[in-house]
Amino acid sequence: MEVLHTAIAIVLAVGLIIVVKVDPVISLIIASLYLGLAAGVGFADTVTAITTGFGNIMAEVGLLIGFGVLIGALLHSMGTFTKLVHALLALVGPGRLPYALTGALSTIFPSIYVDVQVVLAAPLARSSAPHIGRRGLPLLAGAIGTGIFAGYVFVIPGLAAVSIAGLLDIPLGTWLVYGIVLGPLTAILTTFLFSLLLRTRYWKPEHDEERGAADERELASTEAADERARAAEKGADRGLPLGVLLLPILVPLLLIAFGAFADLGDFSSPAIAFLGDANIALFIGLVGAYVLSRTTAGRESTDGALSSGFSTTGEILLITGIGGSLGEVITATGLDKTLSDLFSADAGAPIIVSVLLAWFIAALLHLAIGSVSVAAITAAGIIAPVVASTGVAPIAIGLAIASGAMFALQVNSNFFWMFKSLLNLTTQGALKTMTVVTSIASLISLPMVIAIALVV
């Protein structure tokens, strides 16, 4: 019954938000309360799960969101993203920008938290959109979404990839050989297919984008810049190169990546772990952005950028935390035990059936829990004891779990609400980008995983 009630809760949340136009925070709390009470979690334990889920998410990503949004606001005040857009456009051209972005996210940045990636990539997408055309924002949003998660589940040292490999006893070198090909290939193919979809009447800016997104595109396409943009031009005129302006992003990324590789290579130390911690790394980036902004844009513009960033942070944190609450209530229903029994009953099935079942369990867990990493880790933990009896190579089962864990990221994911807010999309627009591209990526990668399973 927990499967049925979980499905009802997710449909309830989506229906309230999309059809009845209820605020996402209220909708997600209603869905969480329904699921906890209907599935027998109990009155007290339901409340505990809601508050615990909120607290756990805040402990994990609260500071990351705050620091990242403030860095973005300060960089915007200096015109950094405008300069970066012009540099990228000059390098690859408007038509190739989405592919360059999704390729980089799926191969270069998997060691970075997905939350950090979207916080840092969203301003680039918003600034670049006017140069690509009317469908620029959804195309870049889709490229970001698929690039982040294709790297996260397939490419070492993405958290989901490393976790699955560890739980199934797959050597990281073996995983890397397959994942480094499967990840970017999935991301680029997904972006291409999504671009074809956007050539139809699928995207409706008036319904799929927040008003601020249209305003931002219009502002970017005219010469009427606001006070902070003029300050940015002054900073550029004073000779600050783009490389210096990007340091508040590049330094945190390098620190986090070095910390991750040091951990994997067993040469980490307390100092490396400290500097490589995402919270510390982003705070260093924030301090750097603040100093640069005060130097180039002045105190007034810097204070205005921080004020705007604080306002945005509060909204994102609340919705993000409530998304974590729903995931915690779903976990409390014991859904993972039901899925474990399902896979155990089919041990020894043919190769294709085993791969499909591993994919299905991971996909269902993701739909239920709302976290790609939790779904991947839980699915790997469920399946690990029966992998040997399936007769399928562990790498194939692991890649199937990774593929399934991406499927249909939607409203019970805290990342979904960050993505929606940071890219100025409506809930419908976020579903038509993030949910659709992760579904396409999951389905595109599945046949490739089956092919690997049949030859290894």
C-alpha cells in the first residue's frame, strides 16, 4: 500500500500546484501529511519526518544555497556573466553553446555538488538565453539539467557514480571506462532531442517562464542597463579581465574538486578536507566576490546585490527544505523493503530483464524519494546482495541503476525547486525542462546500458 499512497501523494502535490495553483510549499506539506497518515507512519512520526527532512536538507545544502546565490548576485553586479556570455559565444557560437555547456557539466564538474553546479550555472543560462533566441532559456535550462545529472550518475567522481560502484564492488577504474563515455554521450544526445522538441509549440514563455525571465531577456537585449550593469561596465573599463572576475567561481570549484580527488587518491589531509569542503570553498568564493564587487562596482551597488541575493535565498531555502520533508516521509513508509523483495523474487532472470528491473527499482525510488543520490544508493543497497545470482556483470547492473536514478526529477526533489527559482521558471516550466530532460536522458541511456550488459 505504501507504493499506492506514495503515487497518490506525488500526484496530489503536482495537481495542487499545476491545476489548483496552490503555492508549492503548501502543496508539498499537504502531500507529506497525507502520505504519512495514509501509509501508517503515524501522527507524531509524520511530523517528525517532516521536520527532520527539512532540517537534514538545510544542514546539507542550506549554506551552499546561500553562499552560491550571493556569489551569483555579486558577480552579476560586476557584469561578469555578460562578459562570459560574449566570450563563450565568440568561442563556440550560439548554436553550439548548449552542447558546450552540457558537455562541460557532464565531464569536468561531476566532483562538484549538483546544488553548487546549478547555482553557478543558472546565471550563465539566463544571461546567454537572449543570444540563442526565443527558446534560449528552456534549451539552456535543459542542457544544464541533463549535463549535471548525467555526470553525477555516470562519471567518476560524481557522488551517485562513486556510491553505486562502491556498493556493488565495481572497481572505479572499470566504472570510469564506461561512465566517461556514457555520461557526456547521454547529455549531448538528450540536449539535441530536447532542442528538436522546442522547435514545436511545446514551450509557451507566457506560462512556462516567470515574469522576471521575460524582463531579464528584454533587458539583456537592449542597451538600457540598470545601475549595477553600468557599474559593471566601469569595472570592465578599469581593465579587470574575465579570468579575474571568474575567480569567485573557479577557486571554489578547484578547491572542491581537489578535495574530492585527494580523498579518492588517499592523500587527503585535515587541511585539504577543510578547504575542499563545499561550504568553506564557497565562502572563500563569496569573500572574493565581495572584495571584487566593492573594488569595481562600489559599496552601494555591492549592498544592493547582496540585498537582492538575500531575498532570493529565503524563497529557495523554504521550498528546498519542504521538498526534503516529503522525501523523508516517503522513506519512513518503508518503500525500500517492498522493492527489495521484488528484486529478490526475480533473481536469476535473463540479462535484459535483470537490467530493466534494476533500472525500474532505481527509477521508482527516485520518483518516490525525490533525490537522485538517495535513489541510487538505496537501489544499489537493495540489489547488491542478489547481483551475483542474476548472472549479469555488476558494471551493467550499476549503470542500469545510475540510468534509472535520473528518471523524471520532479516536485518532490529539493533540486527541482532550486532549479525552478534560479532559472526563473514557473512550476510548469520546470516540469517541461528538468523533468522532461532527465526522463529523456534516463530512457536514452537505458538501451546503451543493455548493450553493455550483453557484451561484458
